[in-house]
Amino acid sequence: MGKNIRCIVAKPGLDGHDRGAKVISRGLRDAGLEIIYTGLHQTPDDIVESVVQEDPDVLLLSILSGAHTVLFPEIMKKFKEEGIDDVLVLGGGIIPDEDIVKMKEVGISEIFGPGTKIQEIVDYIKGHLKR
């Protein structure tokens, strides 16, 4: 691939657990991807604004609080409002199997749970980029 793959890793909502997001960020960085980590407590507006400003190829959303059923659809709604349709959006964290289908219906491309190998995420990203 010619240019570096730019990724934003974001923690939507009030979830204060960011170890997974930091592990993913480091692992993807070590695999050669460019990483921008937005930090904790990001609102959907904050996340979409970061996407508009940074123009990433991939947005990775990490959540453990259970608020994914509200926050992920809100982020995807704001993507549509902003006309953002060229960013691969992935989710990760503690997301029940029955919610994964719903998340994909709103535009999340894939959900990765605890224990997913970094290489699996890298391979998914490289195989599904919207460029």
C-alpha cells in the first residue's frame, strides 16, 4: 500500500477503561499503521469532529460500558449528516453477540471482542479499506 493507513482510536461515552484501546493502538502502530488516539470520554460530536479534521482511513471505537447501542448509531448518524462515507468503522470491547448484528446494520463494518489478535484486525483493515 502506498500511503500509511491512518486510524483514529476513540473511546465514546463515559467508559473510563482504556487499556484495550491503548493495546490496540500500540499493536496497530507496531504493525505500521498511523494511530491517533483521542483519549477517554469522547462524545459522538467529538469523534466525528476528529474524523473531519484528521481524515483517517479507519475509525476504531472501543467501548466497555454497554452504551454502544446508543453511541455507535449516533456516531454513524453524524457520519451521514457530514457526508462521511469513505471511512472504515470498526467496533471493539464488550458487545453481546445479539447486538453485533444491530451494530452492523447501522454501518459498523466489524466488531472485535476481547482476545482478538492484532494481526486479525490488521488483516481485516487491509482487506476492507474504502480506498
